[in-house]
Amino acid sequence: QVQLVESGGGLVQPGGSLRLSCAASGSIFSIYAMGWYRQAPGKQRELVASITNSGTTNYADSVKGRFTISRDNAENTVYLQMNSLKPEDTAVYYCNARRPQIVGWLDNWGQGTQVTVSS
């Protein structure tokens, strides 16, 4: 099992920045990729950004050029640096760890952290 603890959410004005952190513990050796998802009220959860063990990153089109995902392997922590925030970025952000199974993948989730972009 993998445990994920997020931090760093909050209220920020449009154009501002926030950095989210996700600390992983447990069976971290088996993690293939980690990522950030978000869910706004009345909408489905969507991928924001992900990073694999080899450092390959993937971003949603809506955040490209504004958000950066990174990882500190020594600290077992993944970060999401969010710049030029917009009101439409308001959502609960969830950290995700994906592990390969014999068939398919196993996803572990953090508890979520609220990000609100408003003036």
C-alpha cells in the first residue's frame, strides 16, 4: 500500500502562484508514476500533470506553460508548481500514485487539497 499526504493548497488571487506537495510512504519502490488530478464542483476528476520514474512528464493542455511537476526521489515527494493561476483552476487537487499490477494498474489517492483562485 502507498500513503499520500498533500499540502500547499489555499486561496490565491488570479495571476498568483501556489506550490503543492505530495509526500509518499509505504510501498514506494513499486510506484511507476505519480501525478496530480483535480476535480471542480459538478465536473469529473481530470489529470493535471504526471511524472514517471524516468522523469517523463505529461500535462493537460489547459495548464501547459503555467504548471510544472517535479519529484524529489530522496524525499519521496512530488511537487506541482502552479503559476499564472486562473479562476478556472479552482478545484480540489488530488495526488495520485500508480503501480503496475499483473493486469492493469493500481491507483492510490491522497485526501485532496483545496485550491481557490479568486479576487
